[in-house]
Amino acid sequence: MFQIPRGTRDFTSEEMQKRRYVENSMRSTFQTFGYREIQTPIFENLELFTAKSGEGIIDEIYSFNDKGGRNLALRPELTAPTIRMYVEKLQMEPKPLKLFYFGNCFRYDRPQKGRYREFTQAGCEIIGVDSPEAYAELIAMGYKVLENSGLKKIELNIGNLSVLSAMFDVIKLPKDKRKYMVPLIDKSQFEDVLLALQDFGIKPKDASEFLEILETTDLKKIKEYVKADKTAKDELSKLENIIDLLKTSFDIKNPKLKMSIVRGLDYYTGVVFEIEAPELGAEKQLCGGGAYDLIGLFGGRNTPTAGFAIGFDRTILALETEKYKFPSLDLDAYVIPYDEKMLDKSLEITKNLRKKGKTVDLDLMRRGIGKSLKYARSINAKNAIIVAPKELENDSVTIKDMITGKQEIVKIKNIFQKFK
Ligand code: AMP
């Protein structure tokens, strides 16, 4: 028999119910912040992603030649497609431009819990503004998107890549060596960071001082460490401002400073942030984002940009771990004709309830009341409407509450009222 491809998933109707519920909640949070939804194609020219991330990315993505010989790739993320669309079509739009999206992404990752080859991201980009309040709003929105989906245990960490660069400058680590440090710092493997720095010829004292700054949450200490670098000092003041705004104006309780957030050193420029669900273990990162430069690289006129991507699948996993009670997909009613003669009336009642937006199903198998009630229970119908000759003489039906088992006779014209 055929099997599902490695790293992909089928979603049952129960899972889809959860996914759509969370998606709708996220969508409405984005909208309350004034963001507008866009959609881009599932495949793009491969070059879009190699331009952003280098040729190395080819090993990590699904790329192929189409019948016309074009080099294409299934999108591994949605920032590059969004910026491609911006440069192609939206540069003249009034600023700031606030865009959000949902989309499935594809990576040739090694599958494990929370890491798939096909997964979904929810994300956004804000283009044309770089005030502290713009960043604070962006970061707060990332937090609220997750919080409003129902998550309780999430942690927000904020860093800054110009400051990290300045920290590398302090210890005089050559630029070409910095990329080797990224994965170690990113995974907080601080002992390995120390060893690697020493391998690169950094004095043990300098290396451990660097490490101390990497781990501290004390902004003053970091400021003192990079004081020779004006850009870094300015960025730190901005960071301080952003963190204050998050607490005072956006009700984010505990934003933490974390200089070891690296993301990508190539195109991220200043503020970076991550939101984690610590209970998820290894794949705990739910959201990552920050300020970056891609527009120039893609041939557009440079303007500040920032954004984030949320791992949608991991958000669902985190909600399940927190035992979040998702609303269930109960049917309002299941309509049961007593016999074939009652079919027309049953169809009519069903039609009228559906017209008014109620979720209604009816017996399509002519299998009688006993079996139909059993089926109604198995599909979680809240009520059964039994259409039988005796009650119909009085334009009535029997409504059975499937939860309490109580039955009552209700006039047909009052059925809708009953379900309100
Ligand atoms: P990134 O674009 O790598 O910064 O990823 C943004 C978010 O997408 C991460 O924080 C994860 O939550 C999620 N994510 C990344 N890769 C995967 C994957 N292979 N499977 C599931 N979620 C992923």
C-alpha cells in the first residue's frame, strides 16, 4: 500500500477543527493590530532563497527543475516571498505597510516531534518604519498572537545583532569565523562557545568575559562592554526603550534581555526576538523574528523591515501540552425521520435550520430511530430531532437533548428559537 511521505502529516477532522480554530484566533489578532493578509505561491524561483541564504540552503530545501527547465523550490519560509512580492508590486504603497500570512512551508529537515518536512508558518512583516514603538508593537503582537490562541506558558527573549557584532569586535574575532559561532550560541552551548573562541585564538580571559556578557540580563553591563561602539550603544538605548514600552504600553509582563539570540547574521540587522514554550523541550521555539535587510538585496529601494514567523504546528503542540480545552465540533442537531413518509418533512426542517446557520445532519440511510440515535451520539450531535406522524399532526416534533437525555415536544416553527 501507499504511505504518507516522510515528515508530512494527514490531519483528521478533529485536528483540522483545532487548527482552524487557532488559525482564526491568530488571524483576528493580526487584524486587531492593523495587519492585512497576503498570499504568495507555494513554489518560487530557487534563486530567491539562495540569494537570501546562500547556496548552502539547497541541501535543506525541496528544489526541482520544471518541464521548462526552470529552477524552482518549494518555499522553506515566507519572508523572502513576501519581500519579493513587495519589491515587485507594493513599493509604492503608503508606509508603514503591515502584512501577515499563513502558509505551508517545506524543509528537508530530519523529522521529529515539532519538526516536519511540511509545516505551517503564521507570520508578518512591517515595512517602512523603525521607531522603538514600531518594534515594541511588532514584538507585542507576536506575544499576543500566541497568548490569544490560549497559551499560558510562553517566554519572550529579546536581543540585538548589532550589539552581538560589537561584542565580537571587542574580542577581535575575525568576521569569517563568526558564522561558526552562530549555531553554538543559538543553542546556548556556552561551553562549546568558550572552546571554539579559544580555538580561534581568543585569550581565555577575553573569551570568558564575552561569555558573561552573552549570558547576562543586565543592560548596564552590556553597555559598558561595547561602549566604544556608537551604533551598538544607540541600539542598546533603543532596546531599553522597546523593553520599557513592552512593559508599560503593551502589557507584556516579562520580556527578557538575551544577547545570545543570533538567528541569521547575514540579513538580520538589529533587534531580534524569540518566543518559547519551555514545556516543549528540544523544539520549544514557537516564534522568531526581528529587523532585517532584504529589500536592497532583492533589487528594491531600501527601507527598514522587520517581521516574525510563528511555528503554527508547534503552537498546537504547546496548546495540547498545556491541556488547552479546544471547543468541540458538536452538531446542533441530527434529524431522524420515523419512516420513509417522514423524509420530506425531515429534509425541510434540516434545510430551514441550515439556512439559519445551524449545523445539522440527517439520517440518509433510512435506518430507524434506535440506530440513528446511536449514530447521532457517535458524531456528537447535541440534539436529535425525531420527525414522527403523531407529533406531526400537531405540526410538532420531538427534540431529544443528547446530553441530558430529556425529551420535549416542540412546534416546528419554534425549533430554531430552541437552538438560539
Ligand atoms: P525560522 O523561519 O527557521 O525562524 O522558523 C520560524 C518558526 O517556524 C520556528 O520558531 C518554528 O516554530 C517553526 N519551524 C521551523 N522549522 C520547522 C519545522 N521543520 N517543522 C515545524 N516547525 C518549524
